[in-house]
Amino acid sequence: MSRAVYSWPAPVYKPGEYLLKLPNVRESPYQTREEGGSVVCTLCHRRCRLPPGKIGACGMRFNLGGRLYTAAYGLLTAAESRPMEIKPLYHFYPGTSAVTISTWGCNFPCAWCQNWHLSKTASPAGAYVPPERVVEWALENGDSGVNVSFNEPTLLAEYAEEVFRLARARGLHASINTNGYLTEEAVRRLAEAGMEGMNIDIKGGRETYRRWLAANFDKFLSTARHAKGMGIHVEFTYLVIPGVNDHEAEEVIEAVASFGRETPLHITAYYPAHKLFNPPTPPELLEELWRRARRELDYVYVGNVPGHPGQHTYCPRCGYAVIKRAGDRAVKIELAQGRCPKCGWEIPIRGKPGKYGRLYRSFI
């Protein structure tokens, strides 16, 4: 088993009154104020307790004068039109695209992060974009929704609430790709604002969360259950990393199956990135896990393996491929009012299939 490596965001600023002049610095509602000037951040399950002048584990929230501020409101590091299939959200408005945005920082210290250039830096500097502009981009580009991804979307929670409200008013869907460590309060607020879907990274089992993430697996599951209980569409992604979490596959499958057979699980190949250089996931291991998981779940997918049959959606009753995909796009969607056209089995899909906007167009 590999030695655990942590990689936390590195703040490149110090809290001070000068920050309050920036449009992206806003007081956060996710706080509990204490005597003596300390605050507890209630945005994620870390619940960082911050004395005055201190910055949270995510790198983007700080205590100034006994109040909690976010430096990430509307501070975007990327904005690009992307298909829902690349997220991956296979059962959520298939064949559509969303303007996908990100900021700096993250509340997890994953050593294998593929977007480390965004998640491992914490800065108050960058492009401030008003929330209405994100919605305008989506409409102008022909996208059907908005999404927060790349780094951890929890850090944009206050901003996402406003973007999602505006998006819902214009008929756009809203979703996030998350590590799932946001609190139930944050899930509720995002859902009330219009969030319909979540792809949640399940990093492994209890041991991985404890050793590699300094996190609590049961709190992670609690948030996912809360989301599903609120009617949010939930899909899970399990990045299989040799020497880190591959020995916990049974625990992962069991955890996802507890949400119901219809819950989509994406089993994804790992490739060396950032600070972790373990060997890539063997194709035969992914094949074995794909077949194993399909005994417990109706919709299991294989990611990062081009051409694998596990990228398609099959009817669990008759085996017909109701949605076929090539790379990051749905190339054939055959659903008869949400049912398999061959046998009539209902396929759980949130939202209607649609069409893509101008994919991979960058807006900043």
C-alpha cells in the first residue's frame, strides 16, 4: 500500500481590510460566530474553526474582524461549454451541454488531482464575473444548463446559489461535480436555488477517507443521502487508484448500492497526476469491477477507456443499448417516453435529451 501524501491548497494572500475592496470578497452566510472573535465555517464537514486572521483549509475562506468571508464569489478561473457526458452525468439531460465554471482552492488534499493547477492554489485575484453573465453565456451559446466543476464547487456555493436561481428562471438546468463533503445545509440551499443534479466523487472506503483525505466517510455518505432525499439526481464516480483505494472496491460498490439499484456508478481509470505517480489502473481490473458492480447496480459505466462497451446505457431487462456514446458525447438516444423502445422498461433519466451548444467554447 502506498504512503499517504497530502496536497492542501497554498494561499498566496493574507487576510486584511484591503480584500474588502474586491468584488469577489463577500461575507458568507455559512458561519457561526463565537465569543473572542473566532468563527466556525459551516460550508463543509471540516467545519474549520478560525481565529481572526486565519484562513480555512480550502484556502478561500477567512476570518476578518470576527466574520467569515469568501474570496471566491464570482472569481472564475475557467468558464467553458462542456457536454454532460464528460462530467460524467449520463442520466441527467443526456445530449445537452452546460457552461461549466470554476474558481481556486479545494477542501480535499488529494495528491492525484487532475485539476491541481486550480485546486491547489488559493488566491483572491482573477476575473470577477457577475452571476447573470454566466446565464447569458449559456443562452448565447445554445447550452441547456450551467455546472460548477474543475475544482471543488463547494467553494463557489454562495455564487452558485445566485447563478442557479437565474438559470432556473431562464429554463436552464443546474448541476455540480463535487467531492460530496459539503454540509446538508449547503445542499439544501443549492437545491432551493435550483440545483437538480450532482456527480459525487466517491474516493474509496473508510480507510482512504481517513488516511488520504483526513475526512470522514460517514459524513460524506450523509450528505449524499440528504441530496437524494431532497430529490436531487445523484451519480457517483469511483476513480480506481492502484495502491490507494483499489482494495476497497467492494466497500464502494456496497455503499453506492445502498442508494438503490438504479443509482449510476462510473468506474474510472486513474493515470498519474500531480503528486501521485502510482501505475495506471490495469484494464483487466476495471473490467472485473465493471462486471462485479453490475450484479448490484443496473447502470455501471467505465470511464477513461475509449471504446469500452461500459460507456453505453443498457436496458437492465432486455440488454438493449438505449443510449450509445462515443468519447464525451451521446451519439444515439433511443427512449420512448423515458422507456426502452424494445421492452418498455423505464430508464431513470432526469430531464429531456436535447442538443449540444458550441462545445468547448471558452468564455474567459
